[in-house]
Amino acid sequence: MEILQNTCLISAVLAWAVAQLCKLLIELIAHHQLDWERLTGDGGMPSGHSATVTALAAALLQYGAASFQFAISAVLAIIVMHDAMGVRWQAGQHARTINELLLKLSDTPPEQLLEEFLGHTPLQVACGALLGAAVAILYSLP
């Protein structure tokens, strides 16, 4: 049970869970439907990936801004967030276009369509990062 005392790990997992819950609530408010897949799905507002890696980096600041722990987490956070806005966002756009073509040109069943919620806009990434930092700070308060 020692793992439950790992502030860095708990901050990261908690930030991810809060981000995913926010996605579910935003979907409920915006579209008046409860889409349970938003609890575990990728894409959307806020970025769960950004929240997770930012919370980890923020929690690791307890070892100091010059520590190797913070350096590793900060570099990985930058890579994850850049990838979410770049490659994964483009992959989602490609999936959307392919799905449109499949629906127009064939009788493809909906369950065989490609996943479109893959990446994030810069705003979704920024909101996820702010959420992650807030969760880490609030979780570390005495």
C-alpha cells in the first residue's frame, strides 16, 4: 500500500480522472446526452493526456526545478502535448475524412468506422495542462 502514498503518481492519475469526468460533463451539457465512452476516450476538452503529464511534472517540482525527476517529466510532458496537437490531431482529421468517404461510397456499418477523437486543439491541451497543474497543487496541500 506504499504506492498510495506516492504523491506524484496519485496527482497524475487524479488529474486524468478529473479531466475525463470533465469531458463527460461537457458532453452532457453540450449535447444533452450521457456518453460513457468520454470517461475513457481520447480527444475532447480538456486533454486528459495534458492533465496527466502536467500534474506529474508539477508534483515532481517537490524535488526542485533543477532535479532530474522534474527534467524528465517536463520533457516528456512537452512531447506528449506536442504530439496531441500534431500527429494525433491530424490522425483524427484523416479518420473523419475517411469515414465520410466510407459512408458515401459504401454500406460500412458504424462499428467499423475509424475513431475520430484522437488529438486535441491547442486550447484543449492548454486547459488540460492548467487542470493538471491545479490538481497537483491542490493534492499536495496539507
